[in-house]
Amino acid sequence: MNRAIRHNMDSPWERAKMEPIMRADIAAFGAGRAEMANAMIEQSGMRVRPDRNRGRSAGINPSGRFEPVSRHVFDDGWSSLEELPPFKTEVQVEKPRTIITRNESPDISFDRSINPYRGCEHGCVYCFARPTHSFMGLSPGLDFESKLFAKPDAARLLDKELSKDGYQPRTIAIGTNTDPYQPIEKQYRIMREILEVLEARGHPVGIVTKSALVVRDIDILSRMAERGLAKVALSVTTLDRMLARTMEPRASTPTKRLEAIRQLSDAGIPASVMVAPIIPGLTDQEMERILDSAHHAGAREAGYVVLRLPLEVSPIFKDWLLRHYPDRYRHVMSLVRSMRDGKDYDSEWGKRMKGAGPYAWQIGRRFEITAKRLGLNAERRTLRTDQFVAAGKDQEQLMLL
């Protein structure tokens, strides 16, 4: 085994369910053995047939780490594999008691967020939110992309929580877990209802998305921006349309995201770009071009995050990399581990977003030099909290009806 590779074999979930991916990973680090690694995963029965996951990024659908079973496809002699249908998007209604999620993470700039949806049809193969589907008894693989949960009561719950005595307004972040403007938002319009509540209450909001659908709400966002209450960041991973299609298949194309930045900026809405995630050996060479394109479109702030592979995300990403870029597997994973102390991921606060080591340092310096050259981040827009309107007694009575 390559000394740079570390595996935590103490986890029963990894031993029982992810062993084929782990063995394939070891095999792939041998000279010219990516083909063997792919064959090992195919023979394990973990992979879903291409015709069943067409239009999706994940190629496996492993059961979550809390489940007592492991999923493997095999031919039972009755040709039943041919009867399995393609994965179709299914949406269930979720009825939470509260909608504002709090966090105390020291390396995150916000302390509260809203997630209108659980799961994400964009299907970004690297999405760090995939493990959350395990809490629902579902797979972080294809289930995360196709079995979604919507929260239609989000706006009502938000208004109720903002009405509580002693509530202190601070910027609410939306899009920090799953995308609020994923395709099903066209039907459910939950995000727009949330914005209507925030505008009426004079409450600040920061949005991160990979979808050009955000321009639908320019009317609300522009009014909020005039009052210093809103800003939007578009996440751009690559400008290569073919790469984007395999890696984030149902997100807006890179060109449409840049056009969304332009439209937001023209409407007076502070727009920024997130180069996220930066995948070493695959997309890192595009960072300067992405920043330059976003700046030309009107972005005045920028940030970046390096690839994160927590828990189930790691085997899902590895399988994708072996399927689409087997010749780059060793290089990409070696660079990833060079930034994570020899592991696939290091969750330590302060390191998880940027990584550590020489390669991570180099990415950071490249970002700083390019941002300075373009004038990005010269001024940071701070959203206002002094316009917040608490509910009056008459509004509180109406909410009880």
C-alpha cells in the first residue's frame, strides 16, 4: 500500500460496505491499474447500470452508515436486473417544527441558515451534504440526487421564529447545505416565499447557489439590496461544460452562472463568485480564468473552498473519478491527500475549507494574487440588521388563526 494512503478500518460501516471501493483505491495506485480498479468495483455489484443513473453523477447507491444492510447488485438467474427502472426524481413533503438552523462553527461566517430542501437534484458528485441523507435512512449516493424532501411550510415557520421575543437579527445564510434554487424550486417556489418574508421583516440574507434560477427573484432581491439586506454568490467549479455535465449534471451550465452574475450585478445586487470546490489535478488550473470571467461579469467579491470528502462522499467521488478520469486518479487523489495530512479528509476547523501543506498554500497564494490584481474583495459588503421589524401583537394573533 502506498504510504500516503490512510484508511480508518475501525469503522464497521467502512469495513462492511465500502471495502470494494477501498480495495479499488489501493489497486488504482499501482502503475497502470486503474482498469483493474474499475473492474473490481464492477464485480462487487456496487455500481448502478449507466442506463439507470443517466443524468446523474453518482454511480453507486450505498446504504447509509446507520443502516444494517449493504446493497450489491447481482444476477439471480431470472434476468430481474433488466426490470430495474431508472432513478426518477421523487419529492416528499417534510414538516419540520423549526426552519432556522443554528451553528457555532468557528470557521464559518454565519451562525444561522435555512435549508428549504433536503437532498439536491443538481447531483454534484463532490457535495459535502450527501452524508445528511443517511439520517433519513437513505443513500448518500443516487438517493441524495433523486429522493428529495421539500418544506412547503418554511416561510410560515420563518415568520413565526422571527416573531419570537428576544430574536436578534443576523444574516441568514441560504444555500449552505443544499441548493435553494435546485430544479424543483420552479414548482414549489419555497425560496421565493422565504424571500418575501425576509423582505417584509427587513431581515438580511446571503445566498449561495449554482443555479441561474436565482434571477427569477431579481425583483425582490434588488429591493432588498437597495436597503443593504441581500447579496448573492454563484458557485463556479469549472468553465469546461463537458466536465460540468458529468460532475454536476443538473446544475446550470457555467456560462449561465456567469450570466446570472451579470444580471444580478446590473440590477444592483452585490454579486460574488465562489470557486468551489477546487479539485486539485482536475479543476485547479482554471481558478484564475474563473475569477477573471466572474469579475468581467460584475462580481466584486470572491472566495474559494478546496475539495472536501467527508464520510460517504469519498467513495462516491472516487468511483466517479475512476469512471470518468481513470488516467488522473492517482494524481488527483495524491494531491488531495497531500492537503489532508495523508487522508482523504481532515475535518479540523480552520483546515477543512482550505487544506494544509505546500499545495494548499500554493492555491491560496494564487487566489490572493489574482483577487488583488482584479480588485476583488477590495471592499466587503456588510449587510444591515437595523431595519428588522419585529411582529406586533396584531400579527402574532393572526398567526394563531
